[in-house]
Amino acid sequence: MPFDAATGTTIHADAPAVDTNPLADPTPRRVLPCVDAGSGWVLLFTGGNPERYRCAEADVLLQALARAVRPALWFPAERKLLLAVAARGCRSGKELPFILD
């Protein structure tokens, strides 16, 4: 069994490979987006690291954030920011997706 000195762990030959690419992670993450309305940049802090994306509808995103009823969810694999906003007849809120570039 080979030993990885960088991580201090033993690598087993039959162990599945671990993908450390954050964009391949299908689980959503709770984020608090910071939006620059003038330029359309959106700053997300995921895992303590800042990530910057562009949003074509920054003004709509700001309006949705003002009406959000729960934390925003970030899907890194799809680059999708999902907001639940207050809406009549929807007790848990209406979900609005925003695709970031």
C-alpha cells in the first residue's frame, strides 16, 4: 500500500478515487450572496473561499434577495443560485433559479 507523504495517509489500491473538484459536488450549499448592482458581479463565500461570478439579471437578483424567506442555496455543479421568495399561496416560498456565469 503506497503512502502519500503530502496528506499522511495510506492509499489503498481498491479504494475509489476521490474527486476534490468543488464544481462536481451535487449537494447544495447555503450562501449569502454579495451583489454589485452596477457591474453585475456576485460574490459567494463557499467553504471560506470567495468565488466571483457574473449575473445577467443583477437587478432582479437584488429584488429577490430582498424578498427571500430562507438562505440562498448554491449548486456549484450547475452554477445555479436558488432563492425562495415570499409569494402568496406558497407557504415555503416560490423558488427562483439564477444561473451565474
